[in-house]
Amino acid sequence: MAKTLRNIAIILLIAAVVVFVPGGGTGANVISQLVLLAFLAALGWFAALMYRQHRYSLYSLGDRRRAILYIAAGVAAVTLTATSKMTASSGGSVAWLLLLGGSIYAVVAVVLAARRS
């Protein structure tokens, strides 16, 4: 119980600093961006590690399937990057859903075809 109260007090202290200290909101935004960049770096590291571990499997897919897989990953990355701009309109939201859905479908189709053969 004391540990929970301590954690709540820490969160309240951080919130008070953000609200009452001049420039606290800017500091919170900087920290938020640093956490986001660390998360993206971890995702990049994980992707590189997975590529190195499964390089033989990727090359055994063949050129056509591997191209579909890489294009789908690229479309998904660009679509996720443009999420804020695409979801600003209803047409963009539909396009966002179609692009991500198509990318997911392509990846699943390649994986299932590779498992069958």
C-alpha cells in the first residue's frame, strides 16, 4: 500500500511541475519526444535483428514475394508516418484504412504462400 501511495505521489509531483512551472509543458513535450524516439530506435533495432536472424528465409521467398513484402512494409511505414495528415479528412481516413489493410493483407498472403510451398 505504501508503494502505491509513493507512486501516486510521484505522478502528482510530475503533473504539478508540468502545470505550475513556467515552461513545464515544453519540458514535458521534450521528454515525450525523447521517449518516442527511444521507442522508435528500439523498433528499428528489433527489425534489424529479425532481418539478420531470418535472412535466409527472406531470400528463399523468391524475388516476387520478397518485393511484395518489402513494398507492403514501406507502404505501411509511410501510411503510419502520415497518420495525422490523413485522418484530418474523411477521405484521408478511408485511404489510411485501405492502405494499411492492403499492406497487412499483402504480408499475410506472402507468409501463407511461403508456408504452403
